[in-house]
Amino acid sequence: MAADVPRARISLRRVRRGSTGRTAEGSRFRTEHRVMSRRGGRVGSEPGFSSFLNPNRLWLFLRQLIDQATLGIISMRAFLAVLLLFVLHHQALADFEAAEAAQRRGEYSEAYEACKIEADAGDPQCQNLVGYLFQEGLGVPANATEAIRLFQLAAKRGLAMAQCYLGLAYERGLGVSPDEVQAVRWYQLAAAQGDPVGEYFFAMSLAAGRGIAQDRARAVELLRHAADRGFAAAQVALGFELERARRPLPAYMWYRIAARMTNNKKLQDRAIQGQNRLLIEFSSQQIIFARSTADNWSPNRPSPGVRPTGSAPGAFAC
């Protein structure tokens, strides 16, 4: 069995810069987290908050208010007050989208300018993005204290990505004194929303007994949920936990899925190494089955539980 696999190196620090000055590992964290949110990860999904952030639900809510105002169920003053909030939020959402697009292009100063006013006004997504820029020193002078302040504001509003960043800061002592208990607290809040990145970090803390009592069974459960959502770091970690539990077939499948899903070279290498360690344990029939199953997998799809020899409901369960 392989030695303990290192955690995915997802850091807020400027560990390595390319030609654009972008943080290699921090960028991957934001990129994969953004992909998760578009695949169904509920970024900022505190009850009531995520619904309000969703543009489709915003319009539905506004139409309902118009109907109620027309019927006299609510006063016109109340309707106008809510309409003003709607307009202000819609503008904040537009500013954030412009800032995020600039950040993806590597135009960090433009991203900061697009979001700084809304961050000061209390918009959690802009607070998180501007906090990231301050933490990394992208488009602005690096300022870990200001980054933490902004992450805390956004995290307290229920934004899962900010909760993950704040957890990382406490775990690694970035702008704050290291505090594993506080790190776990923020990871747990993000995980409680069903956020796959929060689930991954909380699971890794549980698996290691870091800042919380060790609970590998719960860690595997969380990793399984995050892996099902398509988060490659969780897929590799889940493969290792299953390999450690001597469940080579599902472990191999998750390694193979991760290698296909991620564009991160280091993560891909770990996934390929995991596959190579396990190949010698399978028959040719099992290899064909495992590869076919993994190659046909897609995020948010129930994990298959059928062996080549027939039905086995627990074949892929953790």
C-alpha cells in the first residue's frame, strides 16, 4: 500500500509565478471552485442568500412582488423598497461578473477597480474577490491583513468560497496566527452548504484528525460527495482512502476519473500513479470494466455499482 498521499497543494500564497504573475496553486483553487459552482456547487448558499443571488429566482421573486402589490397584498412603499434592493443587487452582480472576467484575463487592476466599490458596500462576492487580490498581491500591493478582513466579511455572509479561503488562512497562518480549530470551523461551514471544496478541506481535516477528532468514515463520505460533483482533488483523495481501505477497484476508478477531469499536472500525475499501483491487482476483465465505467462517468451522476460478474450494489460505494 502506498505511503500517505500528500494533500492537494492548494495555497493562497505566491508559491510560484508564471509570466502573468498569477499564483499557480491559488489560481487552480479558484478555477476548480468556479467550475464546481457552475456544475451545481452552491457557492454562498446560506439559506435565503443563495436564492437571492440566483438571477432567475430574483426575477421570479420580483414578479411575485408585482402581483402582490397589484392585488394590494403588500403596500406600494414596501414594493418600492424591495425594488430598490433588487436594482442595487443586480448592479453588484454585474460588477462582480465584470471583475471576475478581468481576473480570468489576468487584468487584475481592472478586476480590483470593477469590484472595490461593491466590496466596500458589503457585496460578499466582491469582498471575496478583492480579498483574493490582496492576499496574492495581484493588481494591488499584497496586504494579508486586508485580505483576511474581507474574507471574514464575506464568510460571515455565508459565501462558501470565502469560508474556504479563511479556513486555509487559519490552517497555514496567512495573515492570522495558525489555528487548526478555527480552520476546521470555516471548512465545516462551507461543507454544510454542500460546497465540494469545503467538503474536501473538511474531509482532509477529519482524515488527519487535525483541529477535530479523527473520523475517516465521515471523511470518506464527504470526499465521495465532493468527488461526485466533479472536484478532482477530492477524487484523488477518495481514491487514496479507498486504496488504503483495500478497495482497489473503486479506488482505481476514482483515480482514472480524476486523471481525466483535471488539467492540473501534479494532480493528474498523482491520479496516474494511483492507477499504476493498482493495475497489478486486477484481472483483464476487471480492468476493462473499471476503465469503461470510469470513462463513461460524469459529474452529479450516481456512481455505478455493477461488477462484470453481475449485480453488486456496494461495488462503488464508499
